[in-house]
Amino acid sequence: MHLAVINYYFGPLSLMSLSYTELLKSNKNFRNLFLGQLVSELGNWFNYIAGLGLVRIVSEASPEAAGLLLLCRTLPWALLMPIAGTVADLFSRKQIMLITDIIRAGLALIFLFIDTREDLWLAYIGSAILSATAAFFDGAKSAAVPNLTGKEGLLSGVALMFSSRFLLMAIGAALGGIVASTLGYKAAFLVNSISFLISAFSVWLIPADSMEQKETREREKESFAHELKAGLHYTFSSSFALTILMMNIIWAIGGGATFLIFEGLAVQVFNTSNPDFVMSFLMTANGIGLTLGMLIAHKVGSIVEAKKQEINFVGLMLILHGIFFMIGCFVSSLPLAALFILISRTIVGVEYAVQETMFQRSLPDYIRARISTLDRGAEITVFSLSSYAAGIFLTVLPVQILAALAGAMSSSSGIFWLMRMKSQQALQAEKQRA
């Protein structure tokens, strides 16, 4: 990709940045947010494993019930993200994160009252409300991170924030499975509630003015509807923002089936007396892979940027990760399946860190929350609908057929990216010649 084209779509960018250690040592505010999120994400995965296991027991292993739970965990978040992004661009990002953390600490306790099939509605309602409040927290956080890190620390900051999420996916899934099987599901839900309070304390330590630029705080704000419309207009008028949006939607059609595929593999392929262990094992591999990808993203991203290969890198990585995922779902050995899934997630972890850094750097602060949350909201809306559809498909299709379809669809997002960005590159070259 030519430098002129990079500057045209993304502004003057450089993926060269502070290392992970430099960022954490020199930036107290980012460090506080990062440490708080480590604890919070750990609690979230305790809730995920315990919630899914509890629903499996009280619903007698109904895949539809599992799919509906995942839908409730993701769809409200996705649908509210554009609204949450607008709120984060209009109000104090620190106050939004504090309020939502405290609310979530109370909501996490609702799962303690689920004992029978008749109580399943509590799991669905509790998951939906937790998902809704998380949308506002994540909208404020995603807009605050680039300001906390600065441009020179953004790649490392993005990689650390997401690698911690994925690392805790691995550790939290493993520990959540252990706690749920030894101490019971209720202990896991209590850990989740406490983790939100710790997150709130870490946010409280950060000065509010470090989370947004002065121009964002002092600009004259329009009505909520006008600000929301402005975010939509920016997304659909920016060629790069629209490309990212469409690519992520395509990826989510396949990616949304991932956790239900793991559930299906645990029941259909690796049919053991302990499906919780199989599910936790595959999710641990999934999380470790994503974490490794994020941790090497700084080094790989710097090399890719130096060689001006951003377009080819993103497209190729997306194609390869879907292929490795499909292979992992067709092997008969659980360790081998976990290995291929780990490789697949390592590949997409590197790709996402590079892609997200370029995307965030291309966005003005005053509108950043609206654009990034619209993208994430659309992606997770499709992701959640795909999760629910996967639960239905598993009642009529073998899990490995579903895995092949999901992997192929995820890979096709890379093909779409390459075709669209190459087309835009050619168009920009023509404009320069003219």
C-alpha cells in the first residue's frame, strides 16, 4: 500500500509506537484503567462459563436455550452501542464508566436466584440488562483510550486492552470452569459482582479531563438526535470507515457461531462426561491465541507498516484464520483441535490490533465514540444473531458442517477487504495522476 494512499484514508499514520512496558511504566492513567479491566474481564468470564453451565443444567442441555442466552448477552449491547457512543461524546466519559460499573455490580447478583427451568427468564433478563449497561461503559472506554495513550502509545494500548480481554478469556474460562465445578455457580457470580466494584475504583483514580480532549469538552453540542445523525453521516461518507464496517459485519456472520460450535464440539464430537471441561479447554485455547496475537502485534505491526503492506496483511490474515479454524473443528483429537484454534486466533489477533489502531487514529476525538461504537454495534448485532442462529442450526446440522460454513464466511471478509481496498487504491492513484 503506497504511503500517499495511507495518508489519504487514515491521515499521517505510523504504527511505530511505545512498547508495552514503556506505556505501562510511563502512563499512570492508562495503567489504572488497564489493571481495573484485568479484574473486570476475569469476572465477566466467570459469569460466562457459570451462566452457560447453569442454563445447560436447568434447560437439560437445550442448544436453543444456550443460543438465546448468548443472544441476550450480546444483542442489547450491540443495538445500544450507537446511542452509547453518542452519550460518550456528549457527557463525561469518567462518570459514565463509574455509574455503569456500580450498576453492573448489583445486576450480576441476579443469577444467584436461578434454580429451576422456570427461573430461566432471570438469566435472560439479567444478561440483557448487563449487556445494555456494558454498552455505555465500553462506548466511553473506547473513546477514552486513545486520549489516555496518545498517538505514540495507541497500538500498544489497543493491543494491551484487547489482549487482556482475550487472556482473561483463557484464564477466566479455565478458572470459571474450576470454580463452577468445585464451589458452584453462585461463587462465580459473586466474583463477577466484586470485579465490577474493583473496576469502578480504578476508573475513579483517573482524572476526567485525561479521557477527552479540550476541544471535545468545550465544543458547542447539538441535540442528541443531531449528534447521532452526524455519526451515521460520517460513517457512510468515509470510504475507510464504511469498508471497516462492512468487513466486520461479514466476519461476524461466521464468527458469531464460534462459541456455539465449541458447545457443539463438546457434546457431539468430544462426547465426554464433562462437557464443561471441553468447552473451557477450547475457550482457553481461543483466548490464549487471541492474547498471543495481540502481544506480538506491536512487533508485527511495525514490520508491516515499514514494508507498506497494510492492505495485503489484513486481508491475508483474515483468510488464513478462517481456514485454520475449519481444520481445528474437523480433527478428532481435542488437543489438536485446540492447537488449530489457537493458531487461528493468534492470526486474527494480530490482524485486529493493526486494523483497530489504524481505524482509531483516523477518527477525530469529538466523534470517535460514535463511529467506533457504530462499527462495533453493527458487528456484534450480526454476531449475536449468528450465535442464536447457530443454536438452531445445531439441532439439524452436524457441528462440523456448521464450523465449515462459519470458517468460510469469516475468511470471505478478508477477500472483501482486499477487493474494496484495492479498488479504492486504484481510484486514488487515478486522482493523483489527474
